[in-house]
Amino acid sequence: MALTDKPVTTFLDELASDAPAPGGGSVAALSGALGAALVSMVCNLTVGKKKYADVQDDIKALLEQSEALRKEFVELLEDDVRVFTEVSKAMKMPRDTEEQKAARAEAMDKALKAATGVPMRVAENCVKVMDLCRPAAEKGNVNAVSDAGVAVLMAEAGLRSAALNVLINLAWIKDKEFAAEQRAKLDSLLEGKPALKDEIYDLVVEKL
Amino acid sequence: MALTDKPVTTFLDELASDAPAPGGGSVAALSGALGAALVSMVCNLTVGKKKYADVQDDIKALLEQSEALRKEFVELLEDDVRVFTEVSKAMKMPRDTEEQKAARAEAMDKALKAATGVPMRVAENCVKVMDLCRPAAEKGNVNAVSDAGVAVLMAEAGLRSAALNVLINLAWIKDKEFAAEQRAKLDSLLEGKPALKDEIYDLVVEKL
């Protein structure tokens, strides 16, 4: 059964347990999904409202983007568990002979690269959600402005959570060129985002 | 059916919809629950491990607290929907006569005060989770240190999300003395927390 088909309480139980997955990587994806869903909520509370007639096209375009991102986050949440399982499998490969050691090292790097890709994609998508939050807060139904604020908080927490999961994989990867590339990519995704979050948060508080 | 008994995807669908609840208030509680569950995960991956023999009592004490908080967050998530419904009911009361207007105003303030109490409690509990994250990161299984980092990110995002939900209720409350009191309480909960989060995040990154 897919993790996201389970009840919220079961998800929390499995998260809290000593099973290594789901873990922080899944939470990063879920946090992004919650942010995207809240942008969609603000849009859905604005669509078709006379008071917001001027912004209907903008809001519909926002909604299309937030819903696509939400869907992708749910897939990434499942992917995170899958790639983590592959790393665990590689880790358990035998290492008695030099040949086995080399095969294991190669399998580990391959699995770790895949395991880096998922939180990196989560991070990229969290940045995209953050970019939807400002227009949602500025143009969306003012009665739901706090929801746009919660959306940016969840998207930024998802971004930084994903970053930790990229970094923990990179720490184990032997291909140092790949690791340096990924770290640079991550840094550029993170740059300025705490400040952007605070800016949108302050904008929301002003409109409350 | 309780909201938290529904599948994660259904929760997200209902969040994204134009139904006013669940909304940002429920997400604040869920974010706290995710943080608490991740502290529990770190503890559960540390309990009974020889390498961590020296800290077993501390970790068990942490786990007891994180599990109690997780349980309370799930209740608060359900409470948030309930108190929101009461505000909506009061809002729909008739206001044709002076008597009706007075009755409605009184019912509104009562419902809004209850609706303030839930996110305030979420905020208080998120601060408690944040306080568990540092010992979890310092003493817990180092292989799960990124999960302690995600925990503090979710707890702080939960705190600030709860704050927005307190503020949106206070903006509508006529009892200005109550509003001022609550705002002061909230300010003291928020004080220094972004910095505390960054401190714990940096500690985690160092240990990766």
C-alpha cells in the first residue's frame, strides 16, 4: 500500500517508529505538498468570486501550477521511500573480496545518487511553491490570507528539510565531482529563501 | 470520520478544496505532529543501541515527551476544525434586530476566543518540540541526525503557522483586553525561535 494511501495517524505512527523509512525525506515532500495544497485552497476560495473578478485568470493559472506541484510532491514522497530502500540494499551487499567491495561501492554510489535526486527535486518544487505564495497572498481571497502565509512557511520548511536530506546523501557519495555539483545546485536553491519567506510572512501579517 | 483517520491524499484533497476547513490551522497542528514524530523516530533508533548506552535514560525521557506531544497535536488538529465550525455558525446568526445583533456579537466573541485557544496551544507545543530537538540531535543516533533537523524545521514552521491563526482570530475579536493579552503571550512564544531553529539546524549540518 502506498504510504500516502494510509491514514494520517498511521503515517505518523510509521514515521515515529524505528523503521528507517518514512523519515525526514518523506516529511520534506509532505511539507511541500501541504504548501501547494494551501495555495490551491486560497485559489479555490477566490475562483468565481465577484469581488475578485479582475484576477480570475491569474488565480486560475496559479491553481493549475499549485495542483501540478501537489501531485508531484505525493509521487516524490513515495519515491523517497523507494530510493532509500535501494541504498539499504546496496549497504547490505557482501564485502569479503576486493571484487565484492568494488561492486558494493559502485552500487552504493548509484543508489546514493538516485537518493539525492529525490530531495533535490523536492527542494526545486518547494522553491516553485514559494514563488506562488506571494501572488496568492496579494491577489487571493483576503479571508484566506493566513493560509497563503502557512503555505510559504511549509514550502520553506520543506525546502530546508529536503536540503538536509540531499546533504546526508552527499556526505556518503564517493564521486566528489558529483557531490560538489549537487552542493552548488542546492546552495543556489537555498539562497535568499529564508528572507523571501519572511517577506511574504510580513505581507500576510499586514493583511490580517 | 475524524480528519486524521483519512488517507494522507484525502487530507491533502480536502485541504486544497474550497471548504474552509481543514485549513492553515490544521496544517500548523500537523506540522507540530510531524516534528514530534521525527523526534520519536530519532529516539526509537537510539533506544537499546549499545553505542548509545550512556544516554538511554535521557533518550527514553525525550521519547515519552515527544509521544505525548504527538498525541496532543492529533487532538488539536481535530479541535481546530471543530472550533472553526463554531465561528462559522455564529457568523450566520441573524442580525435584524438590536437584540439579535448583540446575541450574535457575544456568540462570535465566544467562538473566536475558543478558536484562538487551539492554535495558541499548538504554538506552545511546537515550542516544546523545538526544545526536544537539540538533545535529540546531540545525543540521538547520529545516522538519524538529519531527522532531528527536519523535526526542528517542522516545529518552527508549525509555531509560526499557529501564530498566523491566532492573529487572524484576534483581528476579529471585540474584547480588546483579551486580544492584547493573547498577543503578548504569542510574542513571548515566538521570541528567539527563528534563531533557535537556525542554531539547531547548523548543529545538525555539522554532524552530517
